[in-house]
Amino acid sequence: MRMRRGAVAVAVLAGLSVGASAQAPIRTADITLRGLAASDFPRTTKLADNVYAYEQIDPTKRTVTVNNLIVVTPEGVLIAESQGTAGNVTRLVADVAKLTPQPIKYVVVGSEHGDHTGGIAAFPAGIVYLAHPFSAPRIKQPTEPVTDKRIVMLGGTEIDVLFLGRAHTGGDLEVYLPREKVLFMSEVFSNRIFPSMANGYPTEWLTTLRKAEQMDVAWFVPAHGFVDSAAVMREEEHQYRLAIERIVAEGARLHAAGTPVENAPAAARLEPYDGWTRAGNNASAALKRVYMELDGKLKSDP
Ligand SMILES: [Zn+2]
């Protein structure tokens, strides 16, 4: 293993110590590095009474999970996020039916991107889809708009559908359960995946993450990457913000130095985040987006 600056810090964060067996799972988004296989998914994790995280492998993503939040009530089910393929949605619907006979009443579109919406037509009829107006044109279903906050009262459970600000897509919605203190963050947060910022709003994304951190949250649930323990998810949400802070800072430093955008990936100091899953795919687009924001090329309104 090539040692980079920051590698020791990564090992400590990963719960690893040299020569000792690791009790804690390796901090990664890659199922193979975690010692898992596609056949270990889908996976349902109970977060609170009647509240579950659901992790599934998207055939187009392969090594990382695409996640949902499932909220079960005596008057129906709300699901945060769809999945990228009809097959994955069909499996999700079947797995929800193992949890409850209640029908799915709501699906919240947190991210308009294809790996979260591609399979949406495979849901049964009669579902209300909630989406930010920015995302609505990409959804192949009629949607009801959420521009700021919509409170869904379902079977005695309060479910807050929130727009905390632009982040990964521009129409990012979160789902918050105030009683259970669960916050599903959609693609505003991915666990240990190098930030995918090609369509994002870098500095606004940081503001959005800080807003989420100020909420009363026990569980931060990401749209990609593993759903680990509540304590680990809190740490990783923080790490994710620090990663974006670094990308924004390095992009600004190189932009100010007159470094051409195509040279920015090689010149940026992104350790330890350059060891995160998909760093090789995502770093150049992230830095390019920071340059675009600095050059005033990102529209100010959704
Ligand atoms: Zn995604």
C-alpha cells in the first residue's frame, strides 16, 4: 500500500490499528472492500420502531449501494427515494410487503438523478410522489411540489419533507422524522464516496449540510454508501462535509493561482479524501464545478 500524507489518519478513522484485527467495519462505500458481495443485498436495517433503512445494489453502480428510508404506519407507508431500475423497485416493493401489509402511500424524490428515479414506474398505482419543482420535470410520474417544507401526518407519525437548500442536484429533498430523530439526506450525503459534484452547488451544499447538522438527529441516512451504526453515520456525515470543504478550498486556491481547470485535479491536495470510493471518477468534475461557481456560471435560482 502506497502511504500518502493522511493515511495514518485514515487508518485511525477506519478503526484500524497496525497489527491488530479490526473490530469495526472498514470505512468505505465499496462492498468488496467491506467484505460483502452483491448477494448480501438488499439489506434492511431497523433504525427505530417502524423505520427502516434499505440498501440495494444498483446494477449500474455495482460496488456501492443505493438507499431508501421506509416509514411504516397503520395508515400506509412512506418511502424516501426510488431506485434506479424497475427490477430494484419491484424488489423494494416486495421487501416492504414483508414488513407490513399496508400500501405504499408516498414516495419522496430526494434526487432527480437516474440511479434514484429510473425505476419509479415500477411502483404500484395510487402513490403520491413528492418532489421539488426543480426535479419534477425528470420524474415520469405526476408529482406534488415541496419547495420548502411539507409535513405529512401518516398514521400518527409526523414525517417532514424538507428542502434544506441546493446541494447535489439543485432540488435535493430530505425526509425528517422528528419523533424518531431520523434524517434521510438523499444525495446531500453519501457515506465515504468522494463527493459527486458535477451538478452540485459547492458552497450552498456546505450550508445545507450545516443546516442538517443543527437539527436534532440521531440517524443521518445517506443515499449511497453503507448504513452503519448511528455513531458512525454521525462521524461520516461530518467527514463528508469536511471533504466538500476541502474540495471547495482547494478549488478556490488553484483558481486564484490561475491554474487551468484541467490541471486542477493533479494539483489539488485532496488527501485523505482521495482514497474514498470513486475519487478517480469524481474529483475532476468536483473541482470544475468549484471553478464554475467562482466564475459565476452557476445560476442563482433553481
Ligand atoms: Zn446517486
